[in-house]
Amino acid sequence: MVGFVFLLMVQMFGVEAETDSKIDEKLLDSLIKGVMGCYPNTAAFAISAVKDGKVVINKSFGKANREKDIDMTQATRFTIGSITKGFTSYMAGKQVFEGLYGWKDKITEVFAKKNIKMSLQGDFRNNYCTIEDALIHRTGVKTYPWLLSEGRNISRAQWVTEYLPRFEEQQEMRTGFYYNNWFYDMVGYLVELFGGKSYEELVKETIFEPLGMTQTMFVSDEEYDELGEEEFSQAYQESYQETTLYPIPKHVMKYISSHNPAGGIVSTVGDMAKYMIGIIDAVNGKQDSVLNSNVMKEITQPKIWMTGFPSFLSRPTFPVTFKDSVYGYGHQLGTYRGYDYIHHGGATFGHYSYITTIPSLDMGVFSVISGDGYLYKDIKNMQMLMQLYLFDVMMGIEEPWVDRDGACSFPDKWKSSPRRFPAPDQTAPEDRGVIEYRSFNTDRDTAIPDVERYLGQYTNPVFPTLVLKLEESVLRFEMGESNGTVSMKPDGRMEIALNRPTDPLDLPEADKTKAYLHFVSTSDVADQKMESLVFEYLEQYKFQRSSVLNQSYSFLVLLGTAFFTLIRLNMSPL
């Protein structure tokens, strides 16, 4: 009977951790709990580690749901965000090695094989952009983060073939690394076109099932919809003052569904341990490797320098170096203590995860946090420090450089800089070189002069229509499912306090995400309507005023088309 119960538990959790004599689990538990105490807005933390083909750590801490007092367990699911890109690049690699297309093949020509006309902005990009350019973030196309959480009912095929061709250029193609989720959606769409099944079905058949990842799914699956409060980690957004966690509704994750190839996988720490073993075995060319060694070796080769990404740790400031220097296909690559590692992070709405493997040492660590940190700074610090501690222990280093005090005050122990961003009163945003997308203060707003100049509808080829209107003397913003109030800041910027469909319910004004409007007028006349605006949300996008004349013309064209259609069908419109 005992044996049966043990077997049942293994099947439920997916793995059973084996003891590694080098790991003092009581010390590890004490360290993680102590560090979580220093980051009180970490609701839950889970971590797994593999060594020599075995799972040696599979632990969970904190609450899967604080409001319901539900513990985080090894069976609790969560989203893994952009770690999904490694799955997508592997699927594309399988098709490349099958000869269906090549890494260097032009995107437009690959789509043409399936009789689909595809185009991209700019002649050079349209004529020469390749599958490799897409996978290594070298297209130079804007990322449009706003659209990833819009929740519009648009299929993957529509996003790729109708919207992606309209996306504007951020920088010239092949001039540097510029991260872009949308091209992974595009590669995922190609995978299903050439695979004859949905992307999700192909990933399950090719990766999940062979590796035994029985607890893993996509946010679009019915199985995800059926997960109860004890089965899925509640996601949270942190208040800007870092004092409160606001729950994010579970259905919000469904907004990623069309973008599954870029970040839509839901998993457990145990299943991610199986995935790490799969990566390590394939890279090391083991005969019993479940995943294709040739494919895995190819997608984890250096392809492009990750320009613009600062080193997390580097000597001589720190006692070690941990730096993502280059990118492969869906994998970041770097070195730790002289050993090459394969790495990637993932972030969705309140879930943040990291996966790191060192194939030459046959070891890997995966971790996930439910909670939030301003610009993800503290979340990344805590996760990566706990991972590096485990790597040191598994390497046999007697005194790991990470300890509780160092992790809690990071990076103060090694350099004299504040752990958290200073308040705007202490250092102005322009002096820090950053724009605040959350704001401490709401009492500095000034009246908007000649507000009537801004009212109306503005259009962009990709976004929903942007509407500015006056309601009870308050300037209101509407775009798609999002809305907000607009105020003028002392520096002249128009700031929007947003209500987004992906936000927690009843979020206080001070903690709402901010976007900005910049207006362009062709006239100095005070009552002249603004002709265009720039909408700023991490990137900048230009909108043109949709004039009444243009709207009337469009309506007349539509009415005329309908009228002549009725005549052609011998039907009377009267």
C-alpha cells in the first residue's frame, strides 16, 4: 500500500527528487525562506535542479494563493513566458533538418511555398529577412508590447500575415539585437503550416509527450481553463510603492493564446526539470537522448551579440561573472565560473521564471516566482542568486559566494549603489535616463490648456482607433479594451493612467501603468485641431487624426458599394 501511494505521488508531481550529498536541503530551505522574507512581495517561489540526469531538488515555498491561504506545491502550475521560445526554435530546427526550409531562407519565399503572400516593412527587410533573422531578434522591427495584452479576438494567422507586415521599423535590419516576440509567433505559424497540425499539437507530440511532461500545457488549452485555485499559481502585480500585491485574474493569461509560440506554455517545476534533462542530454549527444541532438546543438550555438543587455554580474565588482553575452535560436548563452551555460528568462502577467543549464557539468536549475518587482529588478536578483547558489553547491564549492545577507542587500555588499530606484523627488527621470511608466505622484498634474484641440479620433495601421473625449471636465482616453484618464505633467507631457484588461481589478490610480501622448500641430492658432500625435508605451507610435471628412467619405464609399451590390443582385434598397 505504501509503495502504491508513493508511486501515485510521483505520477502526480511528475518527478521525485533524489538526494545529492553535496546539497544541504535544510540550509537551502533556510536560505530561500530567509531571502523571501527580504522580498515580502514574493508570493511564491519554486525551484528544481538536475544533476547527472537526475532531479536532485524539487521544492516550493510560499503561497499559490495568498487570499485563499493555498500553499505552493511541486504540482502547482504557472506560465513560463519566453522560455517557450526554446521550444519554438527546436520545432523549427526539426523542420530545417527535415529539409522543409532553411535557417537562411527568406521569410517571404518560405511562406510562398505554402501559397501565402507575406511582406515586411522596408524593401531590404521584405526582400532579405530570413528565418534566422527572426529567431535571433535581428529584424529591427518594433515590438508593440501593447498589442500582446490587448485581448483582441485575432488569430495567429491574422497577426502574422495581416498585422506583422504593417509593423514599423525601430532600427535597420541586422544592425543589432532588438528583442521581438512577434517573429516567434511567425515561426510558430510556419511550424504548423509545414507540420500539418496546430503548433500546440506538434509541440505536445514532439517535446511534451516524449519527455514525460504530463503536467504541461498551453494557456489556450481547455485543460488550463479547468485548473482550480489549488492547481494554478495566482499571479500578482506589485504596487509602485512596493507595499501591496494585487491579484491578476487567471483568465488574463488567455490573452497570450494567439502568441503561444512566443510565451504561452504552462508547466510545473518538476516538468521543467525533465525539460532541462532533455536539453542537457541532447547537447551532450547522449545516445538515449529524447530530443534530437543535432537540432539542440544547432539552436544553442552563438549567433548574435546581445548588444544593449548589461551584465548581471561581472568581475572585479563581484567575485564571479554571470553574463548573457550572445543569443542563439531561442536561447541566451554565456559563462559562469568559466563554464558555458544555456539560459533564458520568461515573464507574463505576474509570473517570472528562469532556466539555466550547464551541459558540460550535466547540471541545470529552473526557478519561478509569483509576485512582482519594479521593472522586474528584485525578482531577477532573487531568482538568479538562488540559482547560482545551487550551481556552486552542485559544483562542490564549499563556500558559495551567495549568502542571505548578500542576497537581501544585493548589490550593496559588493558595490555602493541603492538596491531600488530612487523616488522622482530625489532624482528626476530625465537625469536617470529613464521614463517612469508608473508614477509615485498624482498631485503634480496641471490643467490642460485649450483641451478641445486634442479631442477626436486618431488612427494607426496596427492599433485600434485612439479616442480622446471630454467627460465631466476630464480628458478621457480609449483604445480597444483599454481606457484611462489623461493629465498634463509639469514637463508638458500628457500622461495616461491606464485601465487595461490585463490589470488587476480596482487598481489604485497611483499604481496604474502609465502611457504618454505627444502632440504635433501644423498651426500656431490656439483653437486649431491637432493633426497627429505620438503614443508612447515603451516605444513610440504615430497616429493621424481621423477627420470627419475622411470618416464621411469612408461611409459614403461603403454605402455606395452596398447600393450597387443590391442593384447587381436585382434587389431594391427601398
